[in-house]
Amino acid sequence: MKKNMALYVGCGLLLFIIFCAIFAPWLSPYDPYVQDLTNRTIPPVWYDAGTWAHPLGTDQLGRDYLSRLLYGARISLLIGLSVAVISGLIGTTMGMLAGYFGGRIDMFVSFMVTTRLSMPVILVALATVALVGGSLWVVIMVLGLLKWDRFAVVMRSATQQVRAMEYVSAAQSAGASTLRIMLTEVLPNVLPHLIVIATLEAASAILLEAALSFLGLGVQPPLPSWGLMISEAKAYMFFSFWLIAIPGSALALLIFSINLAGDGLHQFFTPGERA
């Protein structure tokens, strides 16, 4: 544990972002939705024209950028967590059923995974959101219903390995029901794999939401989504580059911390694979 720096750094950065998101109402100096056209595109404090009244400047509508950045962390974390939970429930259920029972159930789940892998996530998400309409909860549901395949594949393989263990045979010999075996014997022993995959899928979902919002089909204004902030600032990228650089850097830092934490958890749960 002491040598696992990836886990410390990743979890430290992630906890910092979570802290900022939770306490955004108290950390934000202004309301992120209030517009002040007399203070448009004020640069951050490291520019000569910057002011500490708006440490990260303001956007093209005069909204405080620090406040919108803090509230945007809430949206990104909500999307990442919600998509990981929805897709994790679907994929874990299908993977465990396929790995434990095998046979026709395994064939059906494998067919569903193959069908899902044949559909590009970003194209299906774009088409669906364009038809249904873009909003925060639509994006969460669409991504949650599209990101379950990796959970299913990993859980199927892990369940097949655990299914052959002696403690599962002992539970069967003791007369335990199938549901009890799967919940008390199989699930706790495949949980480390589930946690690692959940971190990767959460990061992927946050990136996909940012891409959809950048294209105007994700989170809709005036919500302070980081992808939407980048989209709104693209017209000013040659004059006020920091309008894109700040939310882009925040998004990159969040993805980096989640992936680093996932890598650290993988090393922690599977020490034999560190080499």
C-alpha cells in the first residue's frame, strides 16, 4: 500500500474535486447563473487586466468562471457516478448470470455483448439524443444503457473463475440457494474487478458527456457543464483562450485522477500482476 503512489495521487486529486463539488455553494463567490454584461470576458488574475473580484475571469455573458467551474464539477461527477451505477447494474447482472449458469444464458449474453460492440457509442448517443432531446437526465440514461458491455465481459470471466472455487462447491453442498451463493460467495469475490471497471467507465462517460455537450446535444444551457463551457467559448478561442483552457484543464484533471485511482485500485487488488 505504501508503494502504491498511483492510488494516493489519484484518490487525493479525486477527493479534492469531490470536495469542491460538494461545497460549491459555499466556495463559489457568485451565482453561476447570474449574467453581468458590463463585465464580459474579464481575464483571470494572472493577466494584467485580471482582478481578484473574479479570480478565473468571466465568460462572454459576464458570469463568474470560478463559480461555473465549481458547479460544473457537480454535473461531471453526477454523470460519471450515475452512468457507472446504471451500466454496472446491467452489465454485472448479465455477466454474473452468464458466468455462473453458462449454456444458453451464456450464449445469449455473448450475443448481446457482440451486438452492443457492433454499435459505436458516440454515434448511437448522438442519434438518440438528437431524436429525444438533450438534457442532463437523457444523457445519463442514454450513456448508462450503452456502457454496460465491459462490465458484462469482465464479470462473466471473473464469475467463471470464482464458480470453480471450492467454497462455492461447499456452499452448494450445504444446501444454499443459487441467489444466496451469487450474492454472498460470488459477488464479494468479483467486487474488486467491478470497482476497477466502474472507475474506467465513469471517466469514459464524463468524456462522452463533454463531447455531446460540445456538439450541443448534451447538457443544455444555462447548466455549467464543462463540455458546454468549452462549446460556448470556441468562438472566442483566438481572443480569450483561457475560456477554453480552464474548463478543458479541469476536465483533463478529473479524467486523469479517475484513471489514476482506477490503476491504483487495480494494483492494490491484484498485486500479482504488478510486474
